[in-house]
Amino acid sequence: MELIKEIGSLALKEGVRVYLVGGFVRDLYLGHLSPDMDFTVEGDGILFAEKVAAHYHTNCKAFTRFGTAILHIPGHRKIDFVSARAESYPRSGALPEVVFADIGSDLTRRDFTINALALSIQEDDFGMLYGLDESLDDLNHGIIRVIHSGSFKDDPTRILRGIRFEKRFGYSIEPGTLELMKQSIDDGDLHIISVERIRNEFELAFKEQNPELFFQRAEQLGIMSSIFPGMKIPPNMGAKIHTYHETHREWTSLKIPQHLYQIYFIVLFSNFRFPENLKCAKFLKLKWLSITYREFNHFERHIRQKILHTDRLGIVWRALKGLHHLTLYMILCEERNPYIKSMVEKLLMKEQAIRPFLSGTDLIDMGIEAGRSVGRILDRIYMASLEGHIRSIADEKVLALSLWQKHLENRKKESATQED
């Protein structure tokens, strides 16, 4: 509250009117406090944001085309400033063209009535709530209502946002709004949106408490099959997400990124087999997901049998060597053969417990010739460690010299054969 009042005082000093807007105000009305704040300025939002940044000795990142700026103030995740504006869309799905406007005009450009709210922070009317006629009514009755009939044509991503709000709050989409959504989907408007914007909407959905509800609703409306022909959401998506979460907690050594959206993308397309899942990854321009699916397919076709027919961890390690950490993670979650899964788990547990003593430099210092032989010897030492044959640096040295000696003997035999 102190921050808001200080920004209000700065607004008075600069001679502009500033409002808290959108999701922050909506959540505040519903009794939730959001860490992100959005401020709308009647005037130059970037110029005012720069004044605020200077006051708090922080940096300001401006986006001139849209009259917006973002800054970070200690204790708050981020603060957005934007000029109050009216928007026009040159074509369906395009980014908007904007002109400065007052707060009333600004509210009419928003996606849904529940987000068309503004809270004044000026001293003369601090706390005054502004909104469209239906805004508070729809919030009180749990209704998702679009502001104007052309909204989804202007920006089809609003369809995805509407579903996200419906599932987050347990609201209902107003019948007229639902019909407009369906018409836009049937007209193929979602195909006009850039891949990056679709991916961003999916990532936002993944941050919801129950992301599977969003995707199940999107499938029901025909959105998923429109974007990914033939796609069916896993009926057990919620349970699979839980499995992936549990695995994520158990195997922190895999260094899986903190962004759980990667987990959700893997689950989302898990009903597809290769190469259909690869096509989805490529469509979304997710290189890491393409790598994961390619490697998992290689695992299923070639590596599984090797693991199934061995009890040696060294051989399991060599078979899995080089796989991306997300592929290993997918193996742990998707593998149904208990023996294969147990061998992979044993390997990962053993790898946490061992630390090789010798490095490549050490081997060269011992007289072993620099080159591929060094890497091969280090691999053999590591495999021996996994299988419990190494207890000390002395054991590693003995094995290294023994392997090098065998290599020299084989090289000598090959030379002799060539001479004959």
C-alpha cells in the first residue's frame, strides 16, 4: 500500500493521472493480492515509468511502440506501466496499433468485463473504482463476458485467455461470448496467431493450479485439434502431471529446469507417438522438446532391449550416455517395464554416490597418449566405478595403465598384420 501511495504522490507531482488496472484490481476485489502491479497513465506512460524508476533507483525497460514500460522494485516481482490507449487492429490476429486515450476508452479495449477495472491512486479520489457497467456484476456472478463482438476476431488469443479465467475462477462463459468463441474457432482465426503467441498462452495455462482443466476445455471446444490435427488430450493428464511432479521432486540430481512448463509440454503430447509428437514440438519451435522426443524414440527402439538383457550398471550407463536430462526424466515417468525402470533408477542413484579421481590431464601425465584413448579409458574407469570395482585412486591408475597397455599391444599386432 505504501508503494501505491508513493506512486500516487509522484503522479500528482508530474501532473498525470494514474490508475491500478486489470488483473490486480480484479484479484484485489476477489480478496487476493497479486505480486504484479499494472498501472495505466493518462499521458506518457513510459516517461512516468522513467520518473518512478529514478525515484526508486532501478532500471526501466521501455517498449515505445505500445507505450509500455516494465520495472522491478525490491519486494515486488514486476511493475508494468502503460499509457491509457485506444487500439485498432489492422487485421485479425495482428498486434494492435495504439493511440493515447483516457481511462474510460482504455477500459473498453480490454478482453473481458471482469478485467475492465481501474482503481484510482490520486489523492483526490484514492480508491475510487472505475469499470464498465457489467464489470462488477459479472465478477459477483462469476461470468466471463467479452466486451465487444469483434474481440476474438481482433485477437484470437483472447479465446485461450477466456478459458484460462473460466477454469481458474470456476466461472461460466456467458452464452453469447461462447458462441463468438466457437464461431472464431470454426473460422480458423487461431491459425492467424503466431506460434510464439500460442506457445506463450500455453505456458501461462501451465502456471495455473490445474492446467489440465484448461486443455480439456480447449479440446472440448475444438481448439486443440484445430491447432494440432488429430490431437486428443490424455484422459489422465492430471494424474500424469502428478507423476511427473513426483519424479521431479525425487530426482533433483537430473537438474531439471525450475520452469515446470517443460514437464507439461511433454505430458501434453504424450498421447501422440513418434513422429507425430515431434511434429507438434517443431510446430511450436521447441528445440528442446524435439530433442527429447527424438531421443526417447531412440531409447524405445534401440536402448530398452540392451538394458533388459543386462544386470551391469556400466552397460546401462553406456547405453544412456549422452541423452538429454529431460529424456532421462521422460524415461523415468513413461517406462512401464519395472526391470528397465529399476535399472535406470539404480544407475542414477549410483551416479550420485561416486566421484572419479582421475581426469584426462592426469592420464596424460601418467604417460598415456593424448587423443581418443583418453576418453575411452575414462569411460571404462567410470563403468568400473559404477559396478563397484574401484575403491581408490590407486585402483583407477592400475586400471588405466592396464587398459593403455592392452591398447598398445593391440596397436602393435595391427601394425604387424599390415606389414605381413
